[in-house]
Amino acid sequence: MLSRDVRGATMSSCSVRLCILRAVLLAFVAVSTCSGSNHTLYFLSILPYPDPEPSLNPSIADGPDLFPAVQLAVDHVNNRSDVLRDYHIELIETDGGCDISSKALISLASQLFHSDKQIAGIIGPSCSESAEAVGAMSRRSEIALLSFHQGSSSLLTNRTAYPYSIGMADSPFDEVRAYIDLMKVLGWTRVAAVYNIEMLVDYTLFQHFEQETKAARIEIAFSEIASETFIPHRELKESYARVIVAFVRAELAAKLLCVAYHNNLIYPTYQWILSNGYESGSVSFYYEPEDREYKCTAEEMRDAGDSEVSVVLELPSAPINTDIVSGMSIETITEAYYQRWELYNNSTDLPHTYFAFLAYDSVWAMALALNGSLETLQEKNMSLNNYTYGQSNATEVILEHLYQLEFHGVSGLISFNEQTGFTRRQLQYHSFNPLVDNSFEAVTIKVVIGLAVVVILVIVVTSVLVAFVHILNTVYENYKSIKASSSRLNHFAYVGCYCVLFAMLVYTIVEAFSTSPLATTVLCNFIPWLTSIGFSLVFGTVIVKTWRLYRIFLSSTKHKRRVRMMNKDSFLAVFVVALVVVDVLLCTVWSAVDPLQYRNETNINTDKAIEEVTEMCSSDWFTVWLGLLAAYKIALLLFAVFLSFVTRKIRRKEFKTANITLLVYLLFLVTGLGIPVYFILWYLGVNVNISYTILCVVVTTLVYLCWGLLFLPPVLPLLKEKLVKKKPQGHHQDQYAPRTNTTLTS
């Protein structure tokens, strides 16, 4: 067994009696060896050690922590009379580094080709890159290899390429499967991932994670490389995935959490899964503020650490007060390890023990497998005494007994999975907080019922007022002031107001009370028809009235016959009907080619962790169709403004254009400001109640403007006459006839 030789310093000071006793003991050992009762088996330990040149230090250099544990296990095996009774294990210590170009490969080749000591088993390497190189060489030389670093290369799970490489830690692929199992249990169906390509195992794990999530129908919404100089925090937030899996080393994981804290990507809105089995919160200990672009205090890092959930595949624990395979308690072995470590490293600092205990158990696993194979090898006329490289039969016997092992080690209950080549483990996860539900809470955005009821009441009251005046306009159509206002043309405006109010009622039902998608889809298609036709009827009436005045008083008077034709309401009604026909054509094509559908539009609010679902009427080319109708209405509105402007100076007593001019200006102002504001708020996703209220105010204002400036003025004299109970203007039909000079009115 390899150990530090301190005997030379004490030999000179020993007494003669002690020297004689030691000589007798050495002679006894020599006789025993010559008689063939004790044979030497060589274990090769390949561990990474710090380089004297700091810039050349490997990423992992835990050899000084691991070798004392390996050495202690060899001593304990040698002290057991029932394990490899006729054999003595000697340990060969080598520096394996931690890289793919591999000191480990050089160390193994040196022992294989330049040493007369036959290696019975390899303990280590303790990092992924070295494990791959040594694993390939162990296949050629057919030597069993036990690697024990967590994160051993996923390539070692390929039993064809690496048949003699066994992992004491958990399989990287099993770690990924554990992630998937946890996601299935918690219902996580949408995740994001970041990974580092500088470490081969991290990138390999991510690739396997992609394959497993696809098979499990779990969506990876976003994946990107993360490094010391780039953290894709903005893209992570825009992916709307609340669960983020990070395949990175501890130092980079610490930076990830610091950046996450500054960008509100932490618990309870987000959950981070960190690979490599870090216990929750422990990553924050790797944070180095002076090396970071983002500064985090210790308290901030603790808060960020609350977002961690570490998925770990742990070895089953041994029962309390149970002696392990060496026949000693875990406390006794731990104390002995610390003593060895202090002597070996000349330090009193406490080392990390998890991987050290895996190394300890690796020696016992190799020794027990060799011990179990003695009888089987003897039956095949082979033995460990004449074990040479290239004896695949002997190595396969050793591995067969290795897969049959089950014993309580310091690190837990040790057994091996022949399919993966790694130890069997149990899924555990560590988290300071309950795990989040990765789906955003769906919140349906609808118009408040109370607001909708108020709007319906306003629509009803407005409709009653319009209908009241409309009835008076119809019943007393020959009353002087009513007839002078072109009462028959006013019917178009009345119907237009009814259409607009009914469209508002339908829109309210859709926004506040809709339950059936089919029925709501039908209602959706009524809205553009009613709104467009109603707008054309109202503005068409105003336009033809103003246009008639323009033609009579401001256009050329050469064609008096044509002017007289324009006096007739029936002739002007044709223009209004023509405007409506254009609306009917546009709406018909829209409904036939791209009908409106009742759809849900989602907006993720990452800060509140909610998914806002807005139910709305929409179609594939909704913006195009809406733009065509809007352009048509804007043209009508501008033409009405033009006619009102050029007829503003008509001041004849029988032709008062002040009301209709004011009406056009106000309609232009209300629609020109209100409608764009509504669509801007709708596009920006502002609270639906705000945009809905603005639309209701615009619609009711338009109707009340028509009511107050177009419908009510002709009826006021009649109402005044009825209210003061005066005698009507006449008892015969001819008394209601207008005077001759008022036959051409607006």
C-alpha cells in the first residue's frame, strides 16, 4: 500500500528491543509471502491534483480530498480477513488532471506499458473529461473502472462503447429523466433552458434534455447559451416560461441567480432548476461580487437562492446506527478520514466529504466484486494471481459480481444498474419554497357587469328619447316646422341612430355576457353591419341636406330644372340608399370571405404571473376590412365638413343652417378624436373597461348630438304648443302646408 514513509526518522531513536521485534515481524511477513499465502493486487487511483502553475490548474482538483478516503478504504479492506483473504491491495497514486487531452490517459498508459505491476482495477477519474479518455483505454485493456464524480460523462452510459466503465455517482441521463418525472408530477408543460458549452457534460445533458422533453410533450419555449459575459435574461422573460432549467457550473449558476434577481425572474413567479445536484441556496456561496457585472448583496443572493430547486438522485440511506460494509460506524470512518486528510494535506480545514465517501465506497465495491469473482474464476481455471490485460472473460466475471452487489456504504446503499452502468438512486428535490405552478393563472378580461348594465340603461333611455321624437316626426309630419326640416329624409337618420344603438347593445352583450362561442360569433358579425349602415344613414342624411343647399344657392343657376328636381326628398333619398349599398357590399364580402369569429387573445403578465385572456370578435384580415370601412367613413365625414363649411354663410330666414353646420362640426370632432383613441387603447391592451367606456361615450354622444341638433329643433315648436295648450295652427290639412317661399328647405 502506498503511504508516506515516516519510519526513517524514528528508526534511529528506537530501542534495540523494538528493532529486534520489528525484524522478527518483517521476517514473518517475508516467509508468508514466499509461501504464496498473500498476493498483491494493484489499484490505480487517477485523481486530479492542483498544478504548481496556478494558470494551469484543472477545473476540478479534488485529488487531495479524495486520495485520503481511497487510502483509508484500502487499509480497511486489507484489515478484513473475509475479503480477499489471500490478497493484499496496494494503491498506485497518479495525477489524472481534468481535461479531455488528459493527464489521466497518460498516467494510465504509463502504468499499462511501462510498469510490471498488473492493474486489477481503476479508481477514478473524478471528472467527466478524464473519465471518457480513461474509459476508452480501459475497454482496450479490459480493466474494470469505477468513476465516482457526480456529473460523470453521459457518454459512459453507452455500454457498448464503454463496457468496463462504471459510475458510482448518478447517471447524467438519469438526472435528466428525474427532471422530466418532476415536471410530469407537477404539471409543468412549458419550460426554458440555458446551458454552457464550455463543459462537455453540461451541453450533453442539455441535448438529452431536449430529446426527453420532446418525448414527454413538454415545450421548451426558449433555450440559449449562457456564459460569464452573456445572460439571456430578456429573452427568458419574453419566453413566458416560469420554469427555467440551467445546465451550468456553480459559479455561472450564481451569476444567473444574481441577474435573475435584478430582472424579477425569481420566486414566486419563477422557478430555477439547477443541474449537478446543488442543494437549494448553496449556489449563492459561489458568488464573487468583484467578478460580476451585476452586483448582489448577500441578502439579495439569499432571496435569489429561494428560487432554486435542486433535483438530486440520492443513494438510499442506511438505517440509523447501522454498521456499514467495513464493520464500523459512519462516525468512526468520518473521524478516521479527517485524521488522514489532515496528515495528507497538512491542514486542519474541513474538506467536502460527499465525493470523498463515494471514493471510499468505490474501493469497497471494487474489492467486493473481486472477492466475489474468486470462486467463479477458479471454476474457469483462472485466478487474480495471473490476471493480465486483455482477459475479457475475467473482467466480465468481475463486472457480473459487481452488478450483483448491494451493501451499505458511507454514502448510502450501493447497488448498480447494469443497463446504465451507474448506481441506483432515489429522486429527491430540495427547495426552500413550494414549487410554482408553471402555468400562468388564466384571468378572463371582460367588461364589468355593473358597467354593462349602466350602458344598457343608457341605450334604452336614449332609444326611448329618439323614438319619442321619431313618433312625433311621423305623426305630425305636416306640421310647419317638421315639414320644413325634410321629415321624410329624417327617417333615414332615425334608423341610423337605431342601428348604432343596437350595435352598441350587441357589443355590450358580447363583451360582458357572452357564454356560447357559436351564438357570440353570430352576434359578432352583426356589429360591423349595424355600425357601418347606421353611420352612413346618419351622415348620408346630413350630407344630402347640406348638398341640396349648396346646389341651390352656391352652384351655377343655368340648370334651373335640375335645381327643382333636387328639391324632392325622393331624389335625395337615392343618394342615401347608394351610400348604404356600398356598406352592404363591403360587409357582404367581409362576411363571406373572412367572417368574424369569437376568439381569445392572451397577454402574459409576467410580473403578476397571470395570463390575461381577452375575448373578442376578430378575423384573419380584421385590420384590412376595418381599414376599408374606416376610409369610406372618413371620406363621408370630410365631405360633410366641406359642405358645411361652404354653406355656413347662408343666413336667409327660411334657411337656418346653423344647427346642421354645428352638428357636422361636432360629429367630426367626436368621431375624429373618440374612435382613434378607442382603437389605440384597444391595440395597446389597456384595461377593456376603459376602452369600452370611451366607445360608449362616443356612440351615445353622436346619437344625442343628432337628437339635439337634428331631430329635436323641428319638434320643439309642436311640443311648446302642446305644453301651453294652445290651439293648433289649423284644423285642416291645408293649414299645415308650408308657405310657398319655404318649399325649398334643408
